[in-house]
Amino acid sequence: PKTPKEKYPVVIAIYGSAWMANNMKESVMFSIGKSLLEAGFAVVTPNHRSSKDALFPAQIHDIKAVIRFVRANAAKYSLDTSFIGITGFSSGGHMAALAGTSGNVKQFKIGNTSIDVEGNVGKYLNFNTKVNAVVDWFGPIDLLSIDSCRHTKMFDENNAPEVILMGCPMALNKEKYMLAGPIPYIDSNDPPFLILHGDKDDLVPYCQSELLYNALKKAGVSVNYVLVAGAAHGPGMFEDKYYRMMIEFFLQNMSKNRN
């Protein structure tokens, strides 16, 4: 922010690209990030490996590395890491949500399939990866069901973004697909969530956000879900009203975290 302060609360903002881009951090800065910056937050907009560079869980490993980097370099960049928020849209929302529910989770297993969610990217591995609040903008949540609950079939089963991300059709490894979403990791200690989704979103249908909302609520996690009438996958969502909602949510939880 332009206003000088000793240190600033920080929000990590992740772009959406159906996990297919590795250099789009400016896209989230010009939307979500700009509003946060103007509200006084230091904004971190990382790139991450695309699904064509590396299969999942490489992407969440990169985001976990970002969280550790922020903590390790707080003094250098005047960051107040007593509060770290995370947000993102579309596939960035997926990673924000996953980071929120899997803070400091290492090995996690479903059936016969296990995953290292934390990873070992970067040189700051002694720092933790918990965040204090999450804003998910229409992110994919359950990769097993996302295609079946779209209003219309948009992708061939072999070239859907989630199939490219996972490196195999879902029928071959349903457990790995389950491990790629935030829901299996949810527990009552998770940070508060704000979920925003348009009811005309055909790319990531709003059933995805409903699944996340219901799972968080069942676990006793503080969560607010806003379904935006007439909004699609971006259009109708990136508006001042919803930016203010996000900012107020982060400010309220920053205040609670410090009390």
C-alpha cells in the first residue's frame, strides 16, 4: 500500500487458469488484488506450476511454499504475519480453499492412496503453512463431481482441466481425485471461509461451492456463502460490492485474530 506503515496485514491472491497457466499473477492483481491493496493489505500474487508443467499436487506445493516464504520474509517486506489471508478465483479459489483446510497437513490417506499435501518446495521448510482466513471465488471443490453437475457437458472426458491436472481419467484413480479437493482435510480448527459464486456459472457450477459450504458448516467451521444471482464465471462477480464483502471479511477476522 502507498500509505507508509511499520508493517501490513497480508493476503495471498491466486489467479485462475484451469490450472493451465504458470505466469498469470498480474490477472489477479488487476482484479481482486487491486481492491485489497487499496484497502491497506500487502498483496502477494504468486505464479505456480501449470498442469502442463507438473501434475497435482505440484500446484498446492507451490502455494504452500509461498505461505512459508511470506512468514520467513516478514521483516524484509514489512509484513504482519499475525494475520495471513488467502484468496483466489476459479482454480485459484480451489488452491486457496485447499490451503485453508490443509494447513500443516503432511501425509493424508484415503483408501489405498496417500498424498503429501505440504511438499518440500523452497528453503523455508521450518515455517508453518496455516492461514487465518479464506475467500474462495467460485473455485472447483470436488473434482469427481464437477463435470457431472455442470449444466451442459463442456469437455471431452480426456481433456477436461481436472483430468489434465491429475494426469489420468477419474475412473482410474478416484481416491487421488478426492485428495485433490479441500473437503477431506476439513476439521473444526480450520480458518473462517467466505465463498462467492455466481448462479449462472457453467464452467464451475455453484454446486461446488455448496459442497464446500455444507462440509465446513457440518464441521463447525465459520463460513458464509454468497450465491450471486445472474453472475457467470467472472462476469457479474468482479464488482465493488463483492470486493467490499471480501475486504470486510478479512478485516473482521484480522481483528478477531488479534483480540
